[in-house]
Amino acid sequence: MTELPSPDALARAIIVRHRGDGHVRFAVPAVLCAEERAAAIEAVLRRMDGVYRVTLYRRQGKLSVFYDAHSCTLADIARTLHGSLTSLAPEAPGGTGKTMAQRLRAPASWFRVRGERARAWLEEWRFKGHLLKQVIAYHPQMSGLFSERAVINFLNDLVVFYLIKQHWDMITQKWIKHPVQFRNAWLSTFYLVFLLVRFRKRPDKKG
């Protein structure tokens, strides 16, 4: 890895590219996109209260942060990001790569980074589930969208679209041109459509 400039110089090189409600995206210099430095920045930001997803896209040089605006602000994220820059240890001049101690710590670092990412993923979906629960509470009519029957109907539609996509060439090039020869395929199709329509028309059981 190349030697790091001062934290203040790095902070000046970080630019806000997008600022939205609960989301901010930074352009970061290439020197911060090394794997260990990117992982360290992600880990620091994920530990913030209210931040539920952090991703540093190393090839694009982009840092994306999703957060709950009620728990933290963009200024809090900026201060934490600046603090993470001061914790990055620069490589010693004339170094010849990782020391033995660094190589021994590498597996632990790998597991720690993966653990932080898994925790951030769980926090993100816990936050989304909480928002969804609040939306349903304010709009009780939406609860029907997540009923068992609605989910099954949605999955049935996905299967139908998938089957049509997989057999589209055969339908247009063979089944339609030679319906008698492929009568078994047409009978199976009509029967599956009949079952799908019959299931949709079946009234829900109550009580």
C-alpha cells in the first residue's frame, strides 16, 4: 500500500457526490480504496448508532452510507469518517510488505470484517422490518398484501412467467406451428392455467 497523506489532506479529498434523505454518497481518493483501509472505514462507520448499511466500492472509489436521519445526522457521519482517517496507520517508509504479526492477525481481521458486515446486514433488515410494521399499522388495508394467499398468488405468477420465458422459443417455433404434434404440451398448459384460475377464484376460508 502507498503511504497515506495527512488526515486533513484526505478529508479535503473526500467529496459529497449525493445527499438524500437517509443516504449520502462520497467520492473517496484511491489511496483509501485498499482492502484493509476500506474495511477499516466501513467498520468504524457501521458502529455508529443509526447507520445500517455502509459500502465502500473500491473500484469506483465511492463510499455509500445509509442511515436513520432520526438517530444521526450527516455531520455526525462526517465527523466519524474524519476520525476513521486518523486511525489508519500509514505504511512505514521502505517497508517490505506485511510483518509476521500482521500476517498472523489477517485471519482474525477477515472474520472481524465479515462479522461487522453481517451485523450491518441484520441491522439494515431489522430497520426495514420496523418501518414496514409501522406502515402496516398506519394502513391496515396493506396487511392483505402480505397474507398467505397473496404470497402464493405472487409466487404462482413468477412460476408462470418463468415457464413462459423458458419455453418461448418452442411455443413460437414449434407448438403454434404444429399444435397436433405437440398436443400433450398444449393440454398440460391448459390444465395448469385451469388450476391457476381455479385457485384464484376459490374463496378464502374464514373462521
